[in-house]
Amino acid sequence: RIVQNALERTSKKYDLQLKQLKDTEKREKYKVYGELITAYGYSVPEGSKSMEALNYYTNENITIPLDPEISPLENAKKYFNKYAKLKRTNEALTELTKTTGDELNQLDMIMTSLDIAPKEEDLVQIKEELMDMGIINRKNGSKKEKVVSKPFHYVDEDGNDYFVGKNNYQNEELSFKIAGPDDWWFHAKKVPGSHVIVKSTKVNEKGELDDKVYERAASLAAYYCKAKNQDKVEVDYTV
């Protein structure tokens, strides 16, 4: 329930930020308006509500709305100020939406991790991650719970090892600490899911795995991901 509430709250925030970011796309239009008024505004009569000008960026004539209560030069300044404000907003929101998007992906993976966790001991790292994110309060003086949960480990009949992360912490450990330069990495494409690491000593002369090893590793990546109930799951892989 805690994770679901956080997901819904973060999703709403992310959608709002994207909408606000989209609203800043018109900033370049205001910049062009300011430039064209500066270039051609000398011929515009005082009190005009609009002016026609050739947009030298597109070679098309455009109509620029004007405030008749102020001069053309002041109109140009007004449009430049609008552009500058939207430019600053765009820069701030671009960074903000990335942060919120990353948080949303992290929460999505935590929800997937809760579905993956087969034992109570597998919840310890998930709880720790939620405390690191500030979603669950960390009690002062409380001892850190001992982590005994390990990634899933499968071995096939040919001796190939398959390691599957159960949560974000284990995914990071598998990819950056356990995996070697000759190991293979699998992950469901564009959806939260487990990192699958294949350690194999049996590769062909091109350094490739047997087809059945690719299929098994991809199946694991597809099964331990958010999209596991879909008819088809795309999987990325690399060595």
C-alpha cells in the first residue's frame, strides 16, 4: 500500500511536470517575435494590435500580436522577457522531470520486487531502499537489519550459471560487482525488471552463447519483470 501510494503520487507529479515542460515549447516563438519586432517595428503605427512580418527563419509571413497600450519596442522587450522566463523554466523542469522519472522507475521496480520476493527475508533490502528514499521513516537508534537475501541462482545441465536480481540493490550488485567482462547481461526492454547475469565457459569461436542459453536467460529476464504477463516481452542483452 505504501509503495502503491508513492507510485500514484509520483506519477501524478511526473505527468504535471511533463505538461508544464510541454508548455515551455512555445518559448522560441516569443524569441522570434521579439527579434522581428526589433527589426521591423519602426514602421508599425502606434496603437497597433498586430503587425505583419517576414520570418527570416522560415521565409514565411507571420502575424505578431501586439499590446496597443505600449510601443513596439516595449512589445519586443515583453516577448524577450517571456522567452527568458520560459527558457529558465524549461531548464529547471528538464532536470526535475528526469529526477521524478528516475524516482518513478525506481518505485516501479520496487513494486516488481515485491512481486518477486518469495520470502520475508527478501523484503529487508526493499525496506532499506524505501527508507533511503524517505518513503518509510528510519527510526533513530534502530539497528540495521541483517541482509541474508541473495539473488536467484540457477545452473543448467551444461554448468552455465544464471544470476537474477530480486531488487534494485541486487541488480546493481550483479551488474557492477559480480558480473565479469566476459559475462552476459540480460534485461527486459524498457520495463522495470531483474538484471540477469549469465556466467558461461561455453561459447563458440565468435564468443557467442548457445541459442538455448540465450533463450533461458531471456526467459528469466522476461519472467522477472513488470511485463511478465504480456504475450511477448522484448529483452536487451550484451556482454
